[in-house]
Amino acid sequence: MGEMNEIDGMGTERALCVLAPNPSPMTLDGTNTWVVAEPGSIEAVVIDPGPKDMRHLRRVARTVEESGRRVALVVLTHGHPDHAAGARAFAELTGAPKIRALDPRHRLGDEGLVEGDVITTGGLELHVMETPGHSHDSLTFWLPADGAVLTGDTVLGYGTTVVEGKLGDYLSSLERLRRFAAEREAKIILPGHGPSLEDPIGALDGYLDHRMRRLAQVEAAVEAGARTAREVVERVYAEVDRSLWKAAEASVQAQLDYLREVGRLPS
């Protein structure tokens, strides 16, 4: 794991990380809450307030207040509890009038977020991209003024992410982000967990390479006799801490489904 003091307070000119105190094998050092604001603006956007931990939520609110701003909008990269469970309590604490998300279940107010939306609160320019795979409702935000891509759990600061949705969707999201990063000359990835990544293209290439190698390993495990996701995990993830095997099963199941969809395994 990274050092908390390397992650807490990291960011760019417009984005500042406030690290939630919820470290675990699944959340790495904790959830990265992002406070995003245009220089000189009195309004801030908070991305992923984090878990329902009032100490953390009050600290995020205090960070915004001490910058001379108010929380004008809360947005979510996705609805997993470590990112979103504290959103409504945070909105109540700060008086934020809206929580915008792709999934209507996590919204406050009528406005959601979809592909192509541009958030302009407080003079910001924050572009919304749908990047399903880690979850069905995963979003990525592009902050062009800083050349920053805020990826939620689609790309982490280190390690790899769990795929709960369809692997084909996740691979498409990674390939899209890789093309986007190259076309826009992105400078930095600001992830939902772990440290920032200053080589976006290298990071995305690494993620794609890892997925291709895992697919080959899963395919080989099936050819060697594994029949269930659990049996594949026991072969492919033998060196991984067993506390992570349940999460690995979800990813393996997504890989098995994908291999059958593309005809590399019998259906």
C-alpha cells in the first residue's frame, strides 16, 4: 500500500484528494474523495464523498470551507458504498442541493449524469464519460484544464480492479480511455483508490496487458480441468491472499462469460 501522506492532499491545481479512513484489501489505502474547483471560484464540486463516516464527511466539508468555498454539487463515479454511502449525509451537512449520478437510486434531485454531459459549476469544465465494467454505473470525469482523468474504480493507483459487470464492456472502457488519453494528451489519472498516475497511457496499457494475461490464464485453467469460477480462482489466484478470493471469483466469472461470448470457450 502507498503512504497515506502521499495520497491525502495529492492532486492538481483544481482537484484535491481527501483520503477516507477506510483502508482494506478492497479499498487499498482508503477511498479518494475529490474536491474540485476552479481557481478563484466560491463553488466546489465534491466527487465521491465516501463511506458514511461522519469524521471523514466533516473533514471534507471543513476542507471546502477553509478554501473559502461552499459545496455546490456532489457527483458520484458509481454507487458502491465506499464511494457513495455518505453522499446524502454529506449533502445534508453542507447544504449541497444535488447529488448527480448515472444510477437514479443514488441521486438527490432530478438531474442525473450521462455520457457527454459537461459540469460547469463554479466555472469548471468537467466532462462526463460512461465507462462501465467495474460496475454498470461507472463514470469517468475529464478535467481538461488540468489534463486530468478522474477514473473512480475503473483504473486504480495500483493493483487491478474487480469487474462486476461484463468484461467486454470493461475492456471497451479501457480501450476508449487509452485512445482518449492519447488524443487529449492527458497528463494524470486521479483514481478512486491509491496514488495518482502521471503516465496515463502507460497505466492503461498496463491494465489492458494484465487483462489479456489473466484471460489466457483463465482459459488455460479451464483447459486443465477447472469448471467453476472458484476452481479457476484456486489455480490462477493461488498466490493471492484468500481474503480476496471471493472478489476474484466475480472477476473470474466475468472472464469466463467473456471467453464464452467470444467463442474461446464452449458455451
